[in-house]
Amino acid sequence: MIRALLDYYRLPADLFGSVSPTIDSPAGENGFFEFGDKNICYGRNRSSVSANVADAGKFDASKDVRIDGNTIQLPFDFSEVIENLRRERYRRNMNADRKSFSAGKTVRKIYYLVREWLPVWLRRQLQKIYLRRWKELRFPAWPVDFTVDNLHDELLRLLMEKSGTKKVPFIWFWPEGASGCLIMTHDVETSAGRDFTSELMDLDTSYGIKASYQVVPEERYEVPEEYIQRIRAHGCEFNVHDLSHDGQLYQKRDIFLQRAKRINEYNKKYNARGFRAGVMYRDLDWYEAYDFSYDMSVPNVAHLEPQRGGCCTVMPFFVGKILELPLTTTQDYSLFYILNDHSINLWKTQLDLIRKRNGLMSFIAHPDYLINRKNRSVYESLLKYLRQMVVRENIWAAVPGDVDRWWRARSQMKVVSHDGSWEIEGPEKERARLAYAVLDRGRVKYELAEVAQENVHK
């Protein structure tokens, strides 16, 4: 059985008996192709690939799936494609015909050197100029991308159809059978945002929300011990946000390693478990240098971020020993100052899509921007909506560290057969719920075993 599929669902390893998927050792260059219902993939493919994402549909790997006895032979390496998408390796072939403003290392360096002397209105105008064609981006899909999740469903469907299995057990994604998960995070950019933290914590708490606060440890402002303790006393989390937030963390490998060492030292100093890079800059292939438990630097779809891309999933995933909690909704800054939108309509659309896929609904709201009464009013409308949704839809509202602990426990659980029924074994199994993937008119849907409540995604 393919490891990626087992890890995603926590399926029994011998579930399909003699029916198994194999890889036909694809060779050649990485590129774009499709598999299933227009799911864009990136990797090597026996059916050939396109260097341009717009032409991915010309190469449909589904047509080259071979059935050999009890073996399903794929024309590509499923796990490799999943890793390429999650780690955004496809970005190497994106926008190859032009250099993006923020991706140019020299331009970025100059920008951050003069940034503090640029008036706010000019910085925002420059950002709008760079992002102005974001609606033309074909991939990942806006406003939420489910490619990785769809690919797992597609492979599971093939296995179920070939084996004649109508219903397969797996470990539900969230504890106590919650239909989804919600986390709120706050990146503290300036001393003004730091000083607004207490008021923001009180506001969140009034709607039943506990958040994590990511704080810049060097240069920008002081981080007194009293401030840290106040956050934790509220039941919130304290995490590290970059090093100095100067946009240079991932510019050069040797500089990155030096900074990563200092970031790790701050993690130990503050007894913090989580991290987020400044401006959501990232390179997941460098994460082995970090020693924190979880990261929150990767957007699901990054059309409105300086670094384009996205991990194409609404589920947490491991990058080596680090758990990635992707950002699955639009940042407040982008909503207010790039889109000039002071409603929660976009957030509601994203939440509805993610909820139907039983995914992680994660937010970034900056204390610095919520000092503004107009922005804060929009944020409070969001909190009201979230509170109603949590109760109505049985959503698990958690802090990121709790999600990290749960996902690690789930990764150690397994479904076993005992006296003719399926049971869950492993750490925190009492919080876990058995679920079933069911074939329904050629599509996979989910059912919780205890209540047989269907969480259908279409």
C-alpha cells in the first residue's frame, strides 16, 4: 500500500488484500499533468508532462492507469506528487517567463532596507502593483485548493472499485468526531500591536476563542517576560515569528542556517513549540534545520502573498519531524488593504468550502491592523460568525499546539480488526473516532461510525 494514502486516512495496511497500487518507475523531467477530475499534479509521469501548468489537461494520467490482475499500476509516483504539491516544488516551473517583483533577491533586499522610511500608503501601493494580476493565476485554485485531498480520494476510489469494497474504515481527522477544526493566530508586527494584545485577547475570549500569538524576537520591539506570561495566563499560546522580520530569512542557505540556529534558541528560551516565518516566506526543503514542533508558514493558496504558491491541502501534514498547519483563509491584511474589502464574505466562502471537506480552518489576524476601529468591527463580525459556526457544525476550536499534539497522536494510531469489528489502537485512542469512506455513485464520501452522520464533499 502507498504510504501517503495510509498516513492520510490511517487505513489498515492490509485492507484491500491482494489488490495494491504500484508505481511504473516514471522517468524524465518533472512537469504538470492531470489525474482524476482535473486534479493538477506536478512530478514525473509515464504519460508525459507539460512545462506549463495551463497545458496540464493535455496529459491525463488516468488514461494510463493499468490493471494487471490484482494490481493497479499508476503511471506516476503518487507519494512523490503529493510531496511536490505540499512542498510547493511546482513553483520551480511557475512564471518561468518573468521574474516576480518580490522573488528577485536584489529587489527584495533593497525594499527591506528602505521599507521603514517608505510611507505606509506607498508600501501598500507597491504591493498592489505586484499582486494586481492575481486573478489570472490558474493554479492553485482560488479561493481554496483541495488538490492533495482530491488525489487521496481518487486513489482510494480506484482501490475500492477494483477490490469491490464499498466501505473502508479509517481514523477520523479530528477528536471526538468534530466535523472540522478552527485555529486563530495573531502575528504581532510592531510595539503597537504588542500593546494591543490584552484587549484583543479579551475580545477573542468573549467569543470563546483562544489564539496563538507569534512575536518577533529581535530588533522590532521588546518582549518582556510579563507579556509572555500574560498571554499564557489567558490560555493562549506564545510562539516565535521569524527572527527580525526583515524578509531575508530564506535568501541564502548559509545565512538561513545561522538564523535558524538563533530561532531555535529563542524557541527554547520562550518554551515555544510553534513558528511562523515573516511575510510567509518559506522553503520546506530547508525545514530540517528547525527544532520546533510545528510550523504555520505555508498558505493553502498564495495568490495574495509576496511568495506565490500554496500547499494545495486543508489538512495538517508532516515535513520531516515538523507538523505543518497550513493557512487556509485570506490574511486580514490582504482583505483590508489589497482587496479593499471590509466584509467577511470572502472568509465565509472559504469557511464553507473547507467545512464541507472537514478540513482545518486557520486564520491570521494582526493586532496591529485591528487597532483600527473599522477593521476591528469586521473582525468582530468574523468572531460572531465563527462562534455560531463552531456550535452549529460541531467544529473543534483549538489552539495550534493542541492540533499539533492531536495530529501526532493520530499518526501513531492504527485501525485493527478485533472479533469481527474494527477498533482503534494507539495514544489518545479514547478521543479518536472510527469513520468509513463509502463509495456513492463513483465518489468517496465519509461517515462517522457511531452516528453514521455523513460528511459529504462534492
